[in-house]
Amino acid sequence: MTKKRKQNTAKSSEKKQKTDDNSLNTSFSRSKALQDQNIEEWNVEQDYEKVPRVNPDFKPKNKHERLPVIHNGVVTQVEDEDVPESADESDGSQEIDNSDDTKETSSSQPTVPSDRDLTLPRKLRVQMAKKKLSQMASEVLTDPESNYSFLKVFREYMDYDDPTIVALAIATQSVVYKDIIPAYRIRPLTEAEKTAKVSKEVTRTRNYEQSIAHNFTAYTDAILHMVKAHSKTPFPLNVYEACTRAINMLLTSCAHFNSRENLLKAAVIVLGRQPGSSAHANCVEAIKQVFSTDQDGSASLDVVRLIEKMLRRRQFKGYNEILDLFLYLRLLNEFTARASATTIDTESEETKPKLKKKDRVHLSKNERKKRKEAKKVEEEFAKAESQVSADVRFRNQGETLKLVFSIYFNILKDPQNKLIGSALEGLARFAHLVESSLFSDLLVVIRELTETRMAEYRSEDADEQATETPNIIRQILLCIVTAQSLLEGQKWESNNLDLSYFINTLHAITYDVALDADLELSSKTLHLEDPLESTTHRHRIGYNKKIEADLYFRALELMIFTRRTQSRHRIAAIVKRLAVASINMPEKSSARAARLINRILNKHSGLEHMLSTDDQITNGIYRLDVDDMDKCLSDNVLLYEKFLLKDHYSRDVQKASEFRITGR
């Protein structure tokens, strides 16, 4: 009984286990079937996960923020323009399909400017243009040969209606051209060179060079057009100043390159306008730099030729700053020949001294032949390298000097020309280059001018004299200095010429020079201008570099220390009048006059009686009011001003007034 129960229990447990296994298999198969049925629903769920979540603070990658801007107390966020993704994808597809050459061409092609939209705020358009100009400039400077097509886009920005954007385009191009312009001129290709077969590298270099030359010419043409049109329809000030700054930068660094004529024409046009502005100062500095750095003289010749044409159209009337520029020409120190307004005298070179026979090195016949052949080869190399440039420089400087003298002589023909002061000062500097045959005629013109100025000065009323005397006295001093400088420059060729009129004139105006309140005044001196004085008078004097005191003492030194034929009574007359004038001069001029008197007393013999108080037998009485040095009886003078100058408030004047004659 017990065995049957155990067997039945075992069978029932086996059946139960089988039913459990069957149910487990059934459920697993059902779940697998359900998984196969719902697989599509799982894929839909995966697509949903790929969709980005909606976030109000999310910003796309193609949208960049700029720094916040504060306007009227309100902080606003400025954003760049959106770039569509389709354009990027299309560009990418083109790069994959094209070859390597087309990749470089497509990457260098600039995009059309999109900141012409007038609906945008002006400030935003300026910022967009500034950013695009800076990006293009950086790409051109990084790789000019691949990105030179941006040079044309730069000029498109010069046609904008906004003057700020135009000024930015002008300034950007000047900086770019300053860095990429080569150190040589680029000539146009000939027809044979265009049809010849060359390598890819040569073709690429030629295209790059021709593109630079073409775009730079168009850029300088645009600047010249703006400068010309400014007189009729004035441009905004920032555009005009940007043009002059570009002229200054390019003439300073790229005066050797193509289209230099356009920049020089624009600079000369600005020079002919009213000085005092920053634009005028930029062009003045540019021309100074061209004159001082010109190696072969071609650029200087072009500038002087343009200035001469401009002054001739204006009947040689203009501003003193134009003539002051001639003092920076290199031919002042380099040119050796003499010239006039039409001709140039060339001097033969001095032959080298021959060696004596005992100092010569003995050479055989073959050695002498080889040495002669080697010398010919060296001469050919020297001619090819330097001699040609020396000849060109001599020819250019000679033509420049003729034009300068032509300007000076035409100005001197008109006694009322306001440029006479600068012309006389320039002639004094160029005196050693004046042709000897022209010297006598030039002295006659200067004497007539001096007589005219002296007559005007003596015939003026008291009120007019108070305002116009300094200008007339200055011109008289310039005439005297110019005449004596010309005589000094001619050396032995003009010893027979008489300058007694200029010496008497200098003696006559000594008192007037001493009483001039502006004797030591220059354009750099800090002072308050006289409200009763005409502004044009002060404006003219400020441009001359030397003050009146320098001109006066320069004339005295030329008269006393360079001329050998001065008589004793003339020297005594000028010393006495200078001593009287020194009492009324300013401190520096008074000390300078006292030191000059001491030099004269030690230089010329026979003046000891001027310091002696012993009784002397003389003929007549010294006439202090007579201007003629030969009729004032200067043999009877005493320098009693020595004791007056010892009581001067300045220690320098007291020390300088101790007149004593040392051993000669």
C-alpha cells in the first residue's frame, strides 16, 4: 500500500514538472513572437530619440554672438548674420567633385558683400563691413598668391554710400599693398610672352604680379579721382584724410612701384590747398620722405615738375610750405655741377696723379697684357652695375635743379609776390650750384628788390609801420644774406663784384632789428599772438625756419669774416652800431652781439682805439644818425656801451661784455 502511494506521488510530480516546462516554453515562444511583431514600433522609438529636444536657450552653431553693446544706457546683444546650412553643404559637395586646381580657385573666390542692405542699422552695417574687410585682409596677407582676387572686392567697398565704410576700405587696401608689393616694378607682358608656353608656377606668378599691378593702378586712380573731386564736391572729412594717409604710407614705402604718378599728382594737388589741416601735413611729410630717400632722382624730378606746372598755372603764387620742400632735395649735397634755369655746366673730373717710375711694379709683357684685359672686364662690370645709375642720377638731378631755379627766378620777377621770402632763402641754400654767368644778373634783381623794400619801409606811416615792419625787415635781411651767400658760393670767380650797397643796408637797419619785439620769435615759440596784428602776416612768417636774429648775425658774419676787402672805418662803424643796438636787444641776442663784437676786435687790427679812454687827435665827431658807413666818421668812436652792458641783469650778457683784445 505504501509502495503504491509513493509511485503515484512520483508520477504526479513528474507530470506537474512537465506541465511547468511546457508552460515556460510556451510563454517564451509567445514573448519571442511578440518581440518579432513589435520590432517596427521599436524603430519608430529610435527615430524619436534622434530628434533634438526643444530648448529655448539653444543656439545653432552657424550663429555667433558678439560682445554686448551699450547704447543710451541699454545693453543690447549684437549677433552675426545667419549662414544657411545648404550653402555649406553645396560648397562641400563641389569641393569633393572638383580637382585640386579648382579647389584653390573656388576657395579664393570671395563672396558678394551682403551688407548693402539699407534696412539694417547703420552701426550694424559698419561692423559687418569692418569684419569682412579684416577677414579678407588677413587671408590676402597670409597667402597673397592664392587670395589676390580679394583685391577687386576691396574696391567694391569704395563705392558704398557710407563714408565710414569707404574710409575703412581705403585704409585696409593701403596696409595690404604696403606688405604685398614687391621691391621691383612690374612691367606688362608682351604678346610673345603671353603666347609662349611656360610652366604652371610661372603662369601662377605672372597672374599674381599682373593682378597686383592692375588692382593697384585702379586703387590709385580712385584716390586721385577723390582728391580732385574734393575741391568741387567735398567728401566727408574721414574719407579725405584716409586718402591722404594712404598717399603718405604708399609714397613712404612703395615709391618705386607702378602708378607712382597718380600718388604724386594727388599729393601735389593737396599741397596746393590751404595748409594747416592734417591732410595737408600728411602730403608734406610724404613729399619730404620722397625727396630724402630718392636714390636715382627720378621721383624727385616728377614731383618738382608737377609743382612747377601747378605754380605756373597760378602765376607762381601759392604757399611757403611748397618752396620749403625743395630744401630736402638730396642734390643739395650730392650734385657737383652748376646750373641755371636752362643749362647745366658739367665739370671734368680731375685726373689721378701718375706714379713715378721708381714706384712702379715691374711687370712682364704678358703680365701687362693680362692686367689690361682684366681691367677692361672690371670696367665693363662697373659700368653695368653702378656707372649707369650714376649717370641717370646726374641727369635727373640736373633737370630738377633747372626747374627749381626756374621757379625761384619767376617768383623774384614779381616784387609783390608773397613767396619771395622762401625763394630768397632757397637761393641762399642753392648758392653754390648757381651758374657763374647768371650771378651778376641775379645780384641786380636782388638789389632792385632790396631797394623796393627799403623805399616801402621808409615811406610807411607810423600805424602801418607797426604792423608791417617785421615782414619788410625780414625780407631785407633775406636779400642781404642771399647776395652774400651767392658771392661766397662763387669763391674766386666773383671777387670783382661790389656788395657795398648790401653792407650799407645792413648797417642802416641795425637799430630797427634791435627794436623788433619778434626778433627771437619762431613758429615753435610758445606765445600769445597780438590781437591787433593781421593773421596773414603771422601765418607767413611762421613757415620760415630761421628767426630774424639768425638772419641778422649770419649777414654780419658773412660781411666781416668772409670778405677780405672791408676797410677799418667800415668795421668800426658796424661794431659801434651793433654795440648800441645790443643794449635794446633781448637777452640771448644781446649776449650773442657782445660775443660777436669781441671776435671782431680780435680779428681785425687797428680797432684798439675803440677801447682806449686816452686823449686822441681826431677829425670830426662821430654821427650816430648817419646810415652811410663811409660818412659817419667812425674813426672817432668809443665803446662806452661796455660799461652799460656790465650792469645788465643777465650774467651771460655781463660775462660776454668784457671786451678785451688778446694776442694775435
